[in-house]
Amino acid sequence: MSVISVRLNDDEETLLKKVANFEGMGLSSYIKKIVFERLEEEYDLKLAENTYKAHIESNQKTYSFESVVKELGMDL
């Protein structure tokens, strides 16, 4: 297992410890949790952007949500 050092000022450390405690986690576990959540969000966003770009470049027809609802005879 590796160790990564992060330098925090006193206020940052206090805040992170309070939030970690509120979440019922240790500081190290909380930091890992938020880092990996952020990585997942970034990955999902990049994947969505790439998928959208590929769809636009494919020149496939697109439909608005409203037109699909109307075609299916659904009322919102």
C-alpha cells in the first residue's frame, strides 16, 4: 500500500475532519471517497461528451423528448 501526503493548513484540516466525522468516516477514507467520486463524475462526463460528439458526427436523426412523448400518445 502506498502513502500520499497532502499538505493542508489548519482550517482545511479542521473542515475535512469535521466533514469526515459527520459522514462517519476517518479522514483518509473520506478523502479517498471524494477523490474517487470526482474521478467517476469526470469519466462519466467525458464519456457522455464523446458519445454525443460521435452521435452528431454520424448524422443520425434525432428526436426531441417532446416529440417522442407526443408520438407515443403520452401526456405529461
